[in-house]
Amino acid sequence: MVVYINEKETKYSEEKLTIQDVIDKGAYNTHYFIVYLNGEYLPRLRHRKTVLTEGDRITIYPLVSGG
């Protein structure tokens, strides 16, 4: 399966992956982030339930604080 993470093509051998699977495999290395799937915000509660399909586009934004 090929998906795009922050515009980078990423290949996985698994046929069925969730957003959480991708995160657990090291797509992002912080605990504070938000996820968009194909341009739509995806709440954290749906990360484990949302199954990816070929060509999905995942955008991960880190949450930062500052002033």
C-alpha cells in the first residue's frame, strides 16, 4: 500500500492499516500533533478506527506553543 505522509510517498507491505498504525510505525515522533486525512481534520479518537486506502494523503502538524 502506498500513502502520502506530509507529501512524501510511503510504502507499507500491509494491506490494512489505520492512522494509528502509521503513527506507531514512526511517521511522527511527538505526542502532540493533529492529523488531517485527505484534507479533513481527523480527531484523535478516530485514529485507531480509520482504515487507510491506497493513495490516501495524511498531513501531520506538530502542536507548538509560544508567544
